[in-house]
Amino acid sequence: MDKLVVEGGFQLNGSITSSGAKNSALPILAASILLDAPIIIKNIPHLNDVTTMLELLGSMGVDMTLSEDMEVELDPSGLNDIGARYELVKTMRASVLVLGPLLARTGYAKVALPGGCAIGSRPVNLHIDIMKKMGAQISIKDGYIEAKTNGRLKGCEFYFELVSVTATENALMAACLADGITILKNCAREPEVSDLANCLNSCGAQISGIGSDELIIEGVKQLRGTSFSIMPDRIETATYLVATTMTGGEITIKNCQPNSLGSVITKLEEAGANIFCSKDEINLKMQEEIPISTSLSTAPFPSFPTDMQAQFIALNSISNGSATVTETVFENRFMHVNELIRMGGDIELRGNTAFIKGKGRKLIAAPVMATDLRASASLVLAGLVAKGETIVDRIYHIDRGYERIEEKLKLLGAKIDRISA
Ligand code: UD1
């Protein structure tokens, strides 16, 4: 199993380019099931979750051609096996994204209940409720969701009682081929939802309200192929910005989307970074010798993203001052805290809030265990400033969501290596 070995104490300086967004690539790949003709998807990130989604689509008969510059052409005309098997679904919760497209396109779907990051119970009731409201009959047995519909799904009005990114995406995809108009209320406004909607519209879908919490979809008979470039990964971008705020230095991130990062940029400025954004670049120069503690609470977009919570706990652990970090999106998303404490972090958990006393750059390297995708990133960031050599184990979690993390960090001057044990 691969590990990352990080020697702390080096500033980050230089420039890197953002990869395509994982959370946009996954639904857009799943959306290929809806189409009548091939789609070309560009700027696909090279990540384990993307490979899993491609394997899943391939196992269902979707034909694919991958080019070296991370462009994929998907031809759904051979779709034959309309089930998503547990062996493929168990490693990635986002596999549930094939439910809506399969049902809308073929009238049947059998999808294993998802696995993925161990961050709370993460149910799929909202995905099921909206499909039912659109006329599907659904049963859950032997760990599978089985969904059927007589004829096409029916447009409807649906209010999401909780804001859910992938449930919004599943509903959006299903509604594109439903009979009549669907009005979705209290939708997730994450930029990746808008990226999916824009991609679907370029295939001939009729979606309005993109970027708002109310999406209106007029069902169409069929969707054509298109060529679409995935948006840059805002969580990847933000992770490198936090890394540099922690180590000190100055970096430029090219081909990113600054306007999707407002809440994170505000917090980094509070921590002492000087940030300059142009249309698709961010320059960050750390001004303070030691970062300043900054408190936050996670919530759906445009508020502070839960996917950046772990990295900010690492940042606060090495800052000057005290901070609280409250997690409101997922229960049990604090597995990184114990590992950071093992590196000398002063963090106390009370309910869904972490109380962090910053100690300056005084963390000490230790062997640590990655437990989920973003938690793993926070351990690498801590390793960048800790005294000595931090070994991060189980980095398959990182490879699910960060493209060539050690190469990008090395480019910026970090001392980090991947070893195979
Ligand atoms: C997506 C992102 C993930 C991010 C999360 C929140 C992808 C592939 N993953 O995950 O990186 O951390 O959004 O921004 O885009 N919930 C229910 N019932 C449901 C669905 C969700 O109760 O049917 C709850 C969840 O347990 C959680 C909250 O809703 O507490 C939000 O989860 P959700 O937005 O669905 O997360 P994902 O879409 O899985």
C-alpha cells in the first residue's frame, strides 16, 4: 500500500495548474447514459474515483475512448447491463449518480447502496424520494436499490428537505428526459451542479434557474452528444492555498475559478494571506510569519465548504490564537482530529465543534493514517510544517480526489515522496 513521506519545514513557492473538478466530472460522466449520441468530455482529472466511474459505465456497456490529454469520448449506444454492482459501487458513494440517468433512459435501474468516505451515515433517502415523486416504483433489498417505471418518468414539483449535492444532480438528470416540467426547490447551489446543468443544456436539455436553489426543467424527448470541458477543481485549488498559508511563501494557481472560492478566500485573508484574483488565476502571498487563527462553520455553497473543514483544522493547529471549527453538513467528519493531536495539535472536540488552540509551527512529525479523502489532505498539510518526517499511510483516499498531489507539491518546493510498502 502506498504511503506519502513528508519532510516538514519548507516554504511553498511557484505556480501550478488546477486539475478538472472531481465532483463535476463524476455526474457529467454519469449523464452520458442519458444521451443518444457520443459525448466528448475534456479536462477530466486523473483520479481513482473517475476510474471507478468509468469502470462502472464500461460494465454497463458504455463504450469509451480515452486520450492522453485527459479527454474521454463516451458512446452510450451499447448500454446493455443496467445495474451498478456492489464491487464497483462500494468504494465510491457517487456511484449512486447513475440511478437517475438509468431510470430516465431505460425505465429500470438496479444500483447497490453506496459506500465511499466513512463520514457519517450518509443516507440516500432524498435520491429515492425524488425518483418516487417522478413516478418510479422503488424497492430496497439485499443491499440494492431497484427502481422501475412504466413509460417515462413524470415531471413534478419537489422540495429537498435537506440540501444535497448528488441528490440535486440525480434529480436534474432524471428530469431532463421526464414528461413535462419538473420544479426542484431547495437545490444545492454548488458550482459543480451548475457545471452539470450547463453540460446538459449543451446536449439539448431545457434547464433554467442554474446557480439558484430552484431549478426548472422542461423534459425533452432525447438528448444529443456534445463536447464539454469540466470546470477546475475548487477544493484542490483551495487545499494548495491553505498549504501555502501554513508553510509561508507565494504561489499562483492557474486555470482555476476564483469566483467559486469566496468563503475560503475570506478566511485565508483573515489568516494573514494576501490574495489577488484575476478571472482564472489566484496569487497568494503569505504576509504573516505565523498564520492567525480563524473560526468558521461549514454549510452548503456559497458558505464555507465541508470539503475544506479538515484542512482549516490543520491550519488553525499551527496558527497564533484560538479558533472554533463547526461542522454542520456531515456528522462524524472529524477523524483527522485524533491524528493531528498525535502530531502535537491542541484540539478538543465537543459535539460538532472542534476547539483549536494554535501552537505556532510546533507540530511534530508522526506516522499517521488517512481516514477519508479530505482528512488525508489535512495530514499532508500538517506534515508540510511539522518538524521531522511525517508518514501518511492509506493514501488511496488521497488518490481518490487529488491528482498527482506529491508532484504538484514538489513543484512548489515541498519535500514529499510516495513510497510503496
Ligand atoms: C457531495 C460531494 C462531497 C461533499 C458533499 C457536501 C460529490 C461527488 N461529493 O457529496 O464531496 O462533501 O457533497 O458538499 O459531489 N443526505 C441525506 N439524505 C440523502 C442525501 C444526503 O440525509 O439522500 C445528507 C447527508 O448525510 C449529509 C447532507 O445531506 O449530511 C449533505 O450531503 P450531500 O450533499 O448529499 O453529499 P454528497 O452529494 O454525497
